[in-house]
Amino acid sequence: MARLNLLEETRYEKLPVSVYADQKSASLAVAARIAKLI
């Protein structure tokens, strides 16, 4: 089996993703995270 080159293997960024039940819970979580950073 041929091995992909390094560029092909790292082409996609790995981003953490969170899924919330609804828009309100998502916005509250984002607001809390921003408040914590400030």
C-alpha cells in the first residue's frame, strides 16, 4: 500500500467541535467561554 506524502496527510486542520441541543444552550456556552477568557 502506497503511503501518502506529508502534505496530503496534513492538508486538513483538526478543529474541536461541540454540538448543542439548541441555539440557546450553544449561545450560553459560547458566552460563558468568552467571559472566562476576559
